[in-house]
Amino acid sequence: MTDVLECADCGRRSFYSKRRCLDCGSDDLVDAPAGDGELLATTTVHITPEGVREPNALGLAAFPGGANVVAQLADAAAVGDTVRLTGERDLRTTDDGALRGCRLVPVE
């Protein structure tokens, strides 16, 4: 399971790297398990950057503590489904050409 960043002072969570908490301004951010989230929206991108698959199914999911994540959908999922984050945080082409990227997978 992929982690999120959690503010050690106020508990606000974020998936994307930050230098300071958006709520209290603390710089004491620690990794914490994301837990299960709710899929809020889906879309399919048909024109993608070089090295990213096309078509590319994406989803927006809300996780506990205020962490909202846009990530690839690994399997068919519908709005309202419970999902879990898996994989790496970044979607980039590596030196060997492999793609890294987190995915939202339905919880069974």
C-alpha cells in the first residue's frame, strides 16, 4: 500500500509532497498508511505525454484526513467504489523505459 504524508502536529494528510502542512504550516510531515478511499470521479485521457500509455484511465479518490489523489485506475472501478493506492508515487519514464506510477485499485 502507498503512504500519504501526515502532519504530526494537526493530522492533515496529503498525497503530494509538500514542505509545510496546508492547515497549520508545520514542517513535521511523516509517512502514514493511506487506508481505503472513495472513488469520486473517473476520466480517460486519450492524448498523453510520451512514455505514458494511451488511453489512460484516471480516477480521483478521497482518503481519510483530507488526502485527495488523482491516479491511474488499475481495474474497472465506478464512482462510489472503495479503492486502495498501490505502487509508486510518481508516473515517469525511468532510465530503462519502465513506467512507475501509483494506481487506484478496487477493494474487494
